[in-house]
Amino acid sequence: MSKAIQSKSKRSKPSPSRDGARSLDAIFRPRSVAVIGASRKQHTIGRELLGNLLAFGFQGPVFPVNPHADSVASIRCYKSILEVPDPVDLAVLVVPAELVPSTARDCAKKGVRGLIVISAGFREVGGRGAELEAQLLETARKSGMRVIGPNCMGVLNTAEDVALNATFAAAKPTRGRAAFVSQSGALGEAILADARAMGLGISHFASIGNRVDVSPNDLLEYWGDDPDTDLILMYLESFGNPRNFVQIAREVTRRKPVIAVKGGRSERGSRAATSHTGALAAKDLAVDAALEQCGVLRVSTMKELFTLAAAFANQPLPKGDRVLIVGNAGGPNILATDACSAAGLRFAELSETTRKELRKVLPPESSGENPVDLIASADADRYEAALRVLFADDTFDAAIVLFVSPIHIDAFAVAQAIVRSVPLAKGRPVLAVSLGKSRDEEALVHLRENRVPVYRFPEDAAQALASMVRYAKLRARPVGKLPAFKVDRAAAAAVISGALAQGREMLRSEECEQLAAAYGIPVAPSRYAVSAEGAIAAAHELGYPVVLKVAADEFVHKTEVGGVRLDLRNADDVAKAFSELWSLRDRAPGLRIQVQPLRKGGRETILGAFRDAQFGPTVLFGLGGIFAEALADVQLRVAPLTALDATELVRGIRGFRVLAGERGQAPVCLEALEESALRLSQLVSDHPEIAELDLNPFLAAPERERCCALDVRVRVRRAAAAPQPKPRRKK
């Protein structure tokens, strides 16, 4: 990690709101540890865990507890935690699940402040196990003990003044500045082993299992203030309190990178969506949106997580996106170039002075342009000479140095040359790619020991570098302001409560318009008719051309029943269209015909909102109309939206050029779209009864006054009680 990030982390101080997180010192910085269930039998968890505590050099006393032994590992053993004569900060429980509640109560009597429950057989098995877990939680709440687990692998703190390895993992961690939380105990061993193999140093590790008490949110808050941690890595299967996570992560990611693997991308939505917004949001987009908003880098696999972590933990953040590529083989250089281009990185344009100096140290057949090809005969001396010239150039922000070792070139010597050259980059990140064979393992070890991340393939280096650039931009973006518009909240509430009182979930067209009007969301004017004469009169009032649509509780998607007629230019057109639509009355006895002026020009978009099961009210924007689901070009943000969120929402879609003006077309009024998104955010935040809401199509026109929703669909339901945040503990 860069010196800038390190110093910033060390200066950060816990705020008063951090008291609950700081109580985790009892777990990660205990002055003494008891292992309840310590065993004399080799290859048991109780024996391995005690052995890890001793072998790792824990800096305080360790007390084995086992009613059937006088000593374990040549250390005096106690029959009960209550018999231990000295104070105990942390107790690690390796006892049968049935004994955990009573053992926890004994720990509370003893004054133990932290508990790690390794034992399994709790909520994960249901029935009696869930009851035992509830008893454990009750004891923790009453006593103020912090609890990791149950059903977990334990925790680590590699700080020299603590040296705590309260896990049963076989892998010995390397000290470093990356903290890692895993909700999967089974992954813990692999995580620690892979981190060691990649040279990734660990500051803290926690396997949290069923997370009866300590959650990823607690650890994120704790490590955000930890001066020994510069990088936070997370494997998450679920969020304890998702909205709290977003709030905490927003603060932490402004100081430290957070990289997360969140499982569940393929999980199917459990509800049937009645709107385009609901169908689009049934994917894993809300999690992506929430993590993006709070600056967390999400990756899909553990391999990707380690790929990014190796770069973030060892190199400074780039100040821009201009990349320099240097290598000794055309193929890998091309692969690196393609990967960087696909990742959105730009290529540094070397100065004439640099190109001139390169010609002095490179053979004539070498390329002096970026990517720089040193050709296959390049040895350590040529690498060092070329890098000395290139790293003096100010036109790049980061470098990828590739090496493929022919049989006659010493890979280790080249690695030494790269390491010696890194300081010349003046604080710019340098990543290496080694595809060699001759002394290759020695080369990899040398690079990693000297904090140069090294990858087997160019694509991995490009991905890591692009993620560093992305995080640097996320961290530098301003804190958005949360606007509050003057609205008629009571009028909106009356519309919603009226529908629910009648047992209806879908609001009628008139109600949807009233709801939008109460929050200042522009909607095309409408009139409703039950006769051809009434429809013609409405068309005359609104002005031709007009559109006729069916309006009935039975028809959710009007186009699917042929319920729309467009571009009606006179009374005859209206009368004919009315007759055709009125024929649907046998399927909808309460049918009315909606008359609207035809709005031409502009672009069809979709603005919508839905209530995500994890993150609550969420706003969606994308290209819309009847092809909204087919295009699926959308962005999401969790409400309430800041002005910055609204800007990123609207301008983040793939098809943004359609809105910005393409091939000479006038750009749409982006400010109108952003304001409508903010008003929609306020609406769904104020009214938890709104389950789904569509403004589709929402016409985006060059003129603000022409921007409006052409159709509104709203589904409501009685709001469930909002989840209460977990009580915070104080030291």
C-alpha cells in the first residue's frame, strides 16, 4: 500500500460512534486467552487450536480448560473457566453444541469480554441447534460479550505485540496489512494458504460462521479504524444489515480500499415482477449498485479478489489512467495492450526525449513506442537500462512490465533489475508479468518479497491496474448532497392508503398520476372516457394528435392486450380507435379509455423504483419503452439518492451517447432526468408501501418542459416493520 494510504490510515481516529466496533479489541487484542475444550489428542480441533496459539507466539497467557485433563501441551489445565485464577479477555469454545450456552454463561460470570465459538450444530442445522444459538445470543446481549461464530474457524491478529492465531488452520499466515473476513469457514484454510503463496500479508483474519453477534459490518468498522490495516478483503454470502453496511462502507472506502466477493449472483428473485422495473431488478443488480455507491470493489471470484489484492496491498494508487507497457515478446505485449484497452485504460504517449534516449539503449529492431518491445534477446541489463529511461518520463501513471524468459536469459536476474528500477517510477504503481521458466520461481519470490505484484498472465495485471484506477476515482469523487424537494406527502399517502383500503395492489392510472404530481414528477396530461363522444371531446381539449390506451385493473401491460392506439389525428380516428379498444370491455368490466396528447421526438427512457429485499428502496434508470427488458441497459442506485448518485445513474448507462446526442441529434435535458430521479427517490423513501413503480416510457427531450412520463405503473403493499439496527455495544 502506498505511503499516502498508510499515513492516512494511521491518522484516522475512532469517532464516538465507533465504540461498538472498538469493543472487538477483546477478540483481536486480548491480553489473555482460554481454550475451553483444549484436548490432549493429536489432530483434534481443540489440540490444533491450542497449538496454533502457542506456535504463533501469543503475547499473553493461555489457559487450557478441560474437565478431564490436568495438563495439555505441558500447560496446567483447569476444570472450568471459573477455576482460572487470572482475568481472561477471550475464550475460545471447542465443546459440543449442547454445552455452549452453559459454558458461555460461565464465561460471562468470569468477566470474559470476547467469545469465539468454533463448535458447530446451531442455526445451520435448525431445530434444537437454533434454540441453542438463541440462548448463546441472549447471554451475549445480557453480559456485553462480543461473540464470533458459532460454526467458525476463528480469528487472527498478526501484530507483533499480539501474535494471536486463534484458528485451527494449518496454514501459517504472513504478517502484512490486509484484513480478511470470510462468512465461510470452509474457505478459511484456502484463503490463508493462497494468501501466503501469493505473498499477501495478513493483518487480521476472521471466519465468522453464523455471525450470531459480530457481523461483517462490525469488522468493516473496526478495520476501518485499525492503524495496522490498509486493505480490507471480504467474502460475503449475505449482509447482516445492508443499509448499515452501505453507510459504514461509504466512510471506510474514503480511507482504505475494500474488495468483496459477494456470493449469490445466480439466485433467482423470489417474487413475480409486475413491472419492467421489477423484471430488470430481479437480477443481482441491487448489490452491484449498493457496492458501487459506497466505493466497494466487487469481484466475482476468489481468484479475482487475490489478483486485485496483490496490487492494492503492495503498490501505490495511480494518479491517472495512462498505462505504460514494457516487455520482451510481441504476443504478451499485444495481449496486455488488448486487456488494458478493454478495461478502459489509456496508453501513455512517450515524449520525444524518451524515445530518443530509448534508441541509445535498445537494438534497432526494438520498438520505442508504447508498448515498448525489448525483443527476445533482452537480458537484465537491457531491462534496467530501458526502465531507467522510461521511468524518467512523466507521461504515464502506471506500468506493466512483462518478461518471457528464453532458455538463455536468467529470469531471476531480470526480476532483480525490475526491483531495482521500481523506485525510479516515483511513486507510480509497477506491476509485473512473468511467463518464464529459467529460475522462474526464484524470480517470482524475489518480486513478491520486494512488493512488486507479479502475475502469470497479462490480463490479470490489466484487471488489477484498472481496478486501482477505478478505486482512485471512486475515492476522489465528492460527497454528494441529499436534496429535499417541497412535496405533498399527505396527498401521496392518501392515494396509497385508499388503494390498500380497497384491497388493491395496483394503482389505477388516475391514482398513479396523482402520486407523481404530489412529488412534482412530470407526467403527460390525461383524460378518461367511457364513450366515443367523451374521447373525442378529450382529444379536442388536449389537442391532436392523441393516443388512446385502455385503463383497467385487469390490464397491467397495455401493449400485451393490444390496448394502445397511436397518432390519432382527427375525430374519426379517435372514434374508430375507441370502438376497437372498447371491445375489450368483456374482459374488464370497469374499463375506461385514457386519452393523452401524442408526444413526439426525444428518447424513450425508463425511470423506476422497487423495494429490494436487502437494501430497501432502489431507483433504476435506463433506455426504455417496450424494449426496456430486452435492452436491459440500466443503472441502479439505492435510495435516498444524492445529486451525485442521480448524475451517475443517468450518465452511467451503456447507451448514454443516445441521450448525449449522436450523429448531430440534439442532446436531451439531462438535468430534467436527474431531477426526476431525485424526486422519485424521495417518493419511494417517504412511502415504504411502494413495492414497484414504473415511469415507462419517460420521454427525454432536449427541452425540459417536454420531458415527462407517458405511462405510470405503481404496485403497493402494506409496509412491513422496518428492521431495527443491532444494538451497539460500548467498551
